[in-house]
Amino acid sequence: MFETVRDDLRTTLDEIRSAGLHKPERVIGTPQSAAVAVTSGGTAGEVLNFCANNYLGLADHPEVVAAAKDALDRWGYGMASVRFICGTQEVHKELEARLSAFLGQEDTILYSSCFDANGGVFETLLGAEDAVISDALNHASIIDGIRLSKARRFRYANRDMAELEARLKEATEGGARRKLIVTDGVFSMDGYVAPLQEICDLAERHDAMVMVDDSHAVGFVGPGGRGTPELHGVMDRVDIITGTLGKALGGASGGYVAARAEIVELLRQRSRPYLFSNSLAPVIAAASLKVLDLLESAGDLRERLAANTALFRTKMTEAGFEILPGDHAIAPVMIGDAAEAGRMAELLLERGVYVIGFSYPVVPMGAARIRVQLSAAHSTADVERAVAAFIDARAALGTTGA
């Protein structure tokens, strides 16, 4: 049987490659940092990394690494259990309490990833008599989580408040018992920030709850790094915040739901990704606690990240590249054609800058881009070198613009 399937799969893979949509994996031989050593992918040697979620540069911070080493000695390597059996240590409860306090929520529950966190919310909270209203550009984990729920599904155009209100009215007229608005805090492919104040206003007007996936914001967005709810002054108006420990908060893995106490308690009893997945490794929990310590005095890191972001966006715009507007550290350089974006990324790697071309199905067809991500670990010289590499790669590619 598999020989027939093999031929079909090979045909599909050939189609992916011919369309320029194949996504090869490069191998690095160093810790994650502003500069990494590439050991495969056509170029060997140290290159500047401009595509990591390492926004604050904490992935290889010596204090975080030391905390992880200490945790191995104290807590061991893994739990070999789910939380409700024998998978809960003091370090897990401490991290949940610290996240709750940091994010201004009543309680927090840890997951193996934010993908699992988003996969566990909707099915638990919403039934066939309920409605979920989702931004069209929400992360794939939100989309998949919604699919697991029996709730009625509504979608509104990205950050379109008029359409959101229309969908809320439609859900109400349809007799929805509960209504949940869900949005990314920062949309990962575009760097756009959700208008949370307006969303909360509409939620209150139409008796709906608000859920925000703030994976690309917590740690560095907002005056204290508490994310988009802090940025917009609505920390007390958001009912559910999901996020990851795998980006600005150290860059390892793991996710969480920070929410009203009753929501978190129900998730502990009914959320399938939580009940049927091993506990977060204690070394990650302990290192994440150190990250939260560092965030208390990370104002200089956030300022450096903002300066690097502004410099890159300004220099690239002056050079004639199309950068989606905004001031987030995600700075998408729009290319359009998938094959061209892939080739541009290869040329940049040859010039010492590690970036990736993003194409369908990660972004819409015809909207291929190179998603540049700035870090506080980058120096001004690093940023200027990246811009120069883009200009040189564009010339080698034979295009006059991005």
C-alpha cells in the first residue's frame, strides 16, 4: 500500500519545491545569540541572526544558563508524568504564581507550548451554544484550537472594528450563550499590534469575553514589558492571556494561560493538552523564574531593542525596501514571489546575515517576505551590516526594489 502513497507524497513534495515553497532547515552549532555558527545550509561560519524570537537576548544569558544548571541538580531532568498524577513540583507552582502577578491575572496554568495552550482553551470553555469571534490573521494555533470546539465560528478582517462589531451582533442575534473575542496581541507575520482598547470596549458593549495571545509581546512590549494589555491600559479588562516561554522569556519552550481564577481551574480539570501532556521540564520552569527576575530591571534591554528596531526600519525604508508599517521588532521585508524570497534569504546568508523567506502556507500566496526580527543583543553595527547585506543581495538578485 505504501508504495502508492509514496509516489503521491513524492509528487506533492516535488510540487512544493517547484513552487519555491520548500522550507529547508539550517543547522546551527552554537547557542542561540545575536551571532550563530551555521554548520549546514550552504554556508559555514558565524553569521548574524536576524530571525530569532530572542527579542531581549536572554536565550544565552549567563544568569539564565546558571539557573538552569542549578535546577538540574535540584529538580532533576524531567517529570515523567502529567501534572495531576505526580508531575507538579514547587517550581511549577512558583512560576504560575509569578506569571499571574507579572501579567496582572488571577491565576496561571502551564502548558508544554503555547500551541497546546491555545489548543486547550476553546474546547474547554465553549460549547455548541457559544460563539468565538476570531481575527482573520490569528496564529495557526488559535485557528486549530477553535476547530476543536463545537462553538459557532465568526471571523473578522484584521483589526477591523466595524466588522468585529457586526460579528458580535450576529452572534448575539443567533442566541449565543457565551461570546469570546480572540486576537493575537501582535500578529506574528506582520508585526501589527491589535487595538485592544477598542476590542475591550466592544466586548463590554456586547457582553463578550476577550482573549489575547501575547506571545510576541510579553517581556518587551509595554512600559514594564507586560505586553499589549499593558501597552493599551487594559490589563484589568482582558479575561484570558496566552503566551509562550519560547520567545522573549528565555527562548526555550513551554506556554501558559493566565486568566480569571475560575477559567484556570476549569482548564486544570478539563483541558486535554494539559491533562494528557507531560509537565513542563523543571529546568525550564526554574530558568523562566530567573528571566522574570531579570525583567524587573530590563528597561535598558527594551530601550536597546526599540532603538535597533527604529534604526533598521528607517535605514531599510530609505534604501527603498517595502517594510510593513509599525514599530514592533518584527519587521517584514515584503518580496511577493516565494522563490525570490527564498533566493534573497540564501544570498543574505552568503553575506553573513541569517534570515528566512516566509511563503505560503505561512503567509498568503503572493505575499512572500523575509521576516526580520531585531534583538536587544544586536549592536548598532550589526543592524547597519544587515541593511548593507540586504542592499547587496538585492543587487545580486537583479531587482531594483524589494
